[in-house]
Amino acid sequence: MRTIAVLNQKGGVGKTTTVANTAAALAAEGCRVVVIDLDPQAHLTIHLGIEPQNIESGSYGVLIKEAKFEQEIMLVRPNLWLLPANINLVGAESELVSVVGRETVLREAIKTIGDKFDYAFIDCPPSLGLLTLNALAAVSEILIPLQPHFLSLQGFGKLLQTVDLVGRRINPSLKVKGILLCMFDSRASLSNEVKADIEGFLDNTRGTNSAWAEARLLPVYIRRNIKLAEAPSYGKTIFEYEQNCHGAEDYKKVALYLQDMEYGFKNQDLSKLDEVNQDKPPIKIEEIPQPDSPPPVQPYSTYANPAEEGEDEFDI
């Protein structure tokens, strides 16, 4: 099982959107995928159509060792399981302060399911606290969603320092494998300047012992797309909400890139993916109703008059 933490201490960069849609695309390809919501805001849980207030235990129960991982996950789409979260997760950090080995609770919990899934994605909170530390101790790979802004680069450097520290002290196998640029606008000079800066930085670290020496800037970017912001308010992935938009195209490519990474990058030219897959049917994903679940989430009033494709978006 490949274990991947989607991490950035800055909020609103596309972590939850990336986890939900990449996992959904992989599940649609036949991979068995489990996603873990470690954010007390429970945005991943909401994104997949589950009401957090209906969750009795979830990731909180697993972290405080009151529940087993395999008992708390739920099947939310074909081949896609979710370990949900709710507001109780806020108290997990304070409750774990006096626990011996508090940084590795999640790692021990997921050992029992290692042979049952192909991928495990962790949606990390926008902080570098104990919840994020548990995620970093439990995975072997990190995917960093990043906005192409100057301030994002400043936080990126501090994030890499934290990853390096965790790698040296807790999880020697931890590696940053990819940086994914979200809300990318190829027409803006700043986006291309940030892209060039990151590529130059990564090139300079090749052959070193740093945790990001093998990291790659993904050759596919998540373009600005209002549909990606609208989908969570319906409790849907982008493939269920609007399978023909830019967001769906981009996240399908991200999923294919991750699969390609596993097999040694045999198809590194992602520009040809549309040609390769033009005869394949669109991704079909259906929500699996949960027992005693409420009706599907209705769109917020914010989206009563959604902007047209290409206009500024909100990032969830």
C-alpha cells in the first residue's frame, strides 16, 4: 500500500480538493483507495457527502485508541473508503500530550490494513501540530499542493525543514515525492516565475540526503476552475459534478501520474494523455448511500449564481 500525505501548513491551497478527486480517479481506475481526514474542519468528509455531526468516532476515536481503524472506515464510493472526521478531533492533540509514542499512533493503526488497499491518502490540517506529525510518521510519501504565489514559497521552505526534521527523528523513509501547482494560470508571469524557482530549487538538491532530493514538480497543473469550488457544496467529487471541466481533466492526469510514478515513469509525457485516453469512457463514480444518512448536501447560497468558467474561483 502506498501511503501519501497531502500536506501544506497554509490553508486554501487545494489539499482537500486534491485528496478527494485524485483518490476518486484512482478508485475509478480499479484501485482500492482509503482516504483519511485528519482535519478538525472535516472538509474531506463533507466533500465526499458525509455529515460530520453524524460521525460518532472516526479519526478521533482511532487517534485516542478507542476504536480500530478498520471498524471506522466507511465505503463512500466503489473502491473508495473514508476515515471521517468531526470537530472532536480538535481535542485529540491535548489528549495525546501525555501518551507515550503519541507521534506514531496513526502509523500503528494503519498497519492492520496495509494488505487491503493500494493507496492511502491523508488530508492534513493546515498546521504543523501533532495531527500533522502523526500523518508524517505514518506515510512514506508527501505530495505538496502549492499556489504559485510569493508567500507560498516562503511557507514552502519552512515546510521542507519540518519534513526533514521528522525524517531524521521519527520516520527515515519519509520523502517528498511531488509538488502540485494549484490554481495555476499560465498567462500570469508570476505563476511561471514561481514554477521556474521551484524547478531550480529541486534541481539543486539532486543527489543530496535531503527528504526532497527525489521530489518532482508535477508536469500537470490544476487550472483555475470554479467547478472545483462548487463540487464540495453538493458532496460530490469533480467527476460526479462536472466530468468535462478542466478540473476533472487535470485531476485525472494527476492520478495517472501517481500510477506512472509507481511503475518508473514509463509514460512521462502527460501531454499525450488525452490522446491515449480518448477512446476510454468518462470516469463514472456513484455515491454509496450511508445508513441513516441525511439527504445530499444542498448547494450554499454562495453558488446561486456561479461564475463562468475561467473566472476567479474559491478554493475549498
